[in-house]
Amino acid sequence: MQAKNPKDSLVIMNELVLPNDTNMMHNLMGGRLLYWMDIAAALSAQKHSNRLVVTASVDNVSFQKGISLGDAVTIEARVTRAFNKSMEVRLDVWAQNIPSGTKAKSNEAYYTFVALDDAGKPVAVPEIIPETEDDIVMYNGALRRRQLRLILSGRMEPSDATELKALFMAAKHEG
């Protein structure tokens, strides 16, 4: 299985916020945005694994700025790290008001996907080889985020989270 770079999994998805997508305040409904984000993230994970994938977790969805009726939404998704059978996908969401020429980051999130074989069973995925400085930062942070997800889901004991312990110990020694 050949390793891949994060850029190989890049998906850029664009949507226009229409009246059916908005709430009573004419802002994009959060559920609709999460739906679009799930599609973009799944496409990214599929590009990386060349497999069908299922969403395993959604975490750290930060709503930083509202998205209004008529805005163009751009969702950028890429795999930050691959584990044995799962992949972490980073999403960045931008809202653009085309008539005014303004563009602002609205959201970011991490999704985790599991690749499936033809029988619907989890299957190994290619590793990620980070290339850019940003790729390396995202790659290194992915293991800590994974350990935190596993602790919060009850699938890992905090005492086994070596990367998280190292992070907290380093902060303790700096302070």
C-alpha cells in the first residue's frame, strides 16, 4: 500500500446558501453546514483510502462566524493523518459575500473516518507523509487529538495516552 501526501486527499467543495438552507434569521442552519462538511470530509477520506468510508466521529466543530443567505461557502477538507484503519480529516470553512468581496473563515473541525472493504469490514489505509510545515503540525497534533477522542469515548485509559501526558508534562516544566 503506497503512502500518500495530504494534498492528495484535498477536496474543495462550494455551496451557495439558498433560502431553504437558512433559519428565521436568514443564516445558514448549523445542521445543513454539518451535512455539507460530512460530505466534503468523506470525499477526502475516500480519495485517501480509495475505499468506501463511514464517519466514526465528529469533534471540535467551532462556529466562529455566521454564514448568511446568499453567501458562497467553500469547504476545504484534507486527511491530516492515517492510523491503522481510520483517518483524521481537517475541515476549514470559508464564507464569501461575492457582491461585497468579503471572505471570512467561519468554521473548522476534525472528522474521523474508517475505511471499509467490500464486505463492510474495516480495512487498513495508506499512511500519510506530511510535506509542508502546516502538514507536519497537523500530522503531529492528530495523535494527541486521537488519544483525546479515545479517552472521551471510553476506549482508552488516560494513563495510556502517552502523547497527551508528554504534552502536559512539557507544559508543566515550562511553567
